Amino acid sequence: TCQGRVYLRIKWKIYVLEEVQKELLSFGESGMSLMEMSHRSKEYSKINNDAQKAVRELLHVPDNYKILFIQGGGTGAFAAVAMNLINRTGSADYAVTGTWSGKAAKEAAKYGKVNLVFPKADKPGSIPAESTWTLNPDAAYLYYCDNETVDGVEFPYIPNANGIPIVSDMSSSIMTKRVDITKFGCIIAGAQKNIGPAGVTVVIIREDLLGNPMKICPSVFDFTHINKENSVHNTPATFSVYVMEKVLQWIKKNGGVEAMEAQSSQKKTLLYDAILHSNNFYSCPIDEDVRSRINVPFRVGGPQGNEDLETKFLQEAEKLKMFQLKGHRSVGGMRASLYNAVTSDDVNLLVKFMNEFRKQYG
Ligand code: PLP
């Protein structure tokens, strides 16, 4: 995707983007690009339905869950979640483990009362034990971010919310591991990390949670309305959904989410082992039990990082066509993002480079 950050040999690029390129000027026999076609055409209608079907198949989504495509990105979905779900009781619980859940909590506070189930940590990098969380029995839902993309913190479990619907942001982890959908009330995921171009956000929602949006909820964020209109209530991001559908077919052809999970676990081991066995030349500031399989932040030149060495690391990496390894500006250091488009071979090349760099500068 546009955000598959270690660009080495992106296998799905060959499968997906070459197909897109072939169809760009003429979709099927039409002589028209998909971009020229109405979102009410039979061609787009098939793509829309096929994409929903692929999400359902890949994640084993039960029939009592609806799959919607909205716009507005992950950030739009932060507001949409609150406007669709908070009305039932007026308040919601938020587990803030990093940047994105923090932003989601802030957004939700515009629409109802937000209770943080544990105090905000000064330094993200851990998840407090569930036994210490303060859950509000009247919360309309419990929200958490499955994988904090910026901070590199991933939930190794699904929290227990005592029957309260659980909402999870899976923007950076969707389709990288199996998920028991029945444990969730709602899942949101911007497509741009693992499943397609920016522009479409996937919403999976249990149908009994529909029907209670706030009056102020714009129709483009109203899950009940969008569901009724099968995600074509207004012009969707048709091109993004089209490419996403192809990525989902690519995942299916390559062994499904199960295979993505196996690959993800292999990639995680390769990279964290290289960090662990570097004699502290590389270090990861995240608690071991919650280290992300997807976004791996690390420092170069000791636990506090050596900025000169880090600049050098980035320059040398770029010479080898490994781009965008710089950590998010809010946390510094490095961050390797191991989305589905990145293969184990790619990570092996990164590790090889890291080892050589350490030999030279360590
Ligand atoms: N949630 C997570 C986990 C993210 O990683 C991101 C973006 O990187 C967002 C939400 C925000 O997504 P968007 O930029 O589409 O609003």
C-alpha cells in the first residue's frame, strides 16, 4: 500500500498493481476506466459486494455483523464510532495505550462522557494489567486500539469488558492475524496499511448496535443509514474499494489471514531477535509482552539513541532502497513497519543491513 514502509520487493504490487494498470483505461469490455463509472453501475456494484464478501470470508465474519465502507479515514471513524454508539448510555470507556487511542478518546469526548480505564501513561510502551482497569458498568462500549502504529504497542489479547460491546481500531493490524469477531461490537480499520489505498475505512458492526445514532450524526457517518444503502448512500471512494478488493483477493490466493499471521510472526521474530542480539546497539523501548508485530520502533546506538548514528542509519538504508524507516516525529528513533506487503525475505535484508551497520559503527 502507499504506507508499506519497507519498500524492497513488494510481491502484491506485482499482482495487484499490474492488474490495476491493465484495467486502468478499460475496465472489462467497457472501454471505460472504473473511475469513469457510476457507483450505481453493475460493475461497481459487483466490486462493492465482492469486497464485502472477501472481508467476510477472510475474517470469518458471522452473518449478524454488517460490513460497511465509509470515508473520512481512521480519524473520521473515531467520531463515527462515538456518534453511532455512545447514545445508548451517554458514556464510553477508553483504554489509551498510545497516539491513536488518545486521539479517538479526545474525539469521542465531543459527543459524550469519556472514562479512561487507566490513567494516561507518561511514556507509552506498556499496557497496564487488566485487573487494574476501572470499567464503568454503564459505558456504552469499551474502546481500544489493537495496534498502536506510532508507538509500537499491540494488544496480545482481547480485553474482557463484562458484556459491554468492545470497539477496536484495527487500522494497522487488520488481516495480519486471525480475529474472533464475535468478541467485538464494532471494528474499524482504515485500509491504507494492509488492505489498500487511502480513502476507504472498513467498519464491521454487530447489527443489534445499529439504529441508535445521535441526531447530529452526519449521514455519511451514520452506520445505520450506510448499512441500509449498502455503502453506496453517496459516491464512495470507488477506486480505493476496487484496489482493496484486489488486495483482499491477493490475501485469499496467498493462504488467507492464517498465512499472513504466520508470516507476521516470522517477521516479528527476525527483527526483534536482531535487536535483542545486538549488544544494546539497537534497543526497543516497548515492554516485551506488548511489542507490536507490525510496527517495530527501535533506537540505534544505545537505549537513548544516538541521533548522528540514526541519521547515518537512515542514509545507508536508503542507499539500499529501504525507505521510511524514520520513527514518527512524536517518538523519534526508527520504526520498521511490517505490513502484509512486506515479506520475510524483505525483513531478512533489513536484518542483514542492521548487522552490517552494527559491525561498522557499533
Ligand atoms: N488508527 C490507527 C491505528 C492508525 O495507524 C491511523 C493512521 O496511521 C489512524 C487511526 C488514523 O487514520 P487516518 O489518517 O486515515 O485518519
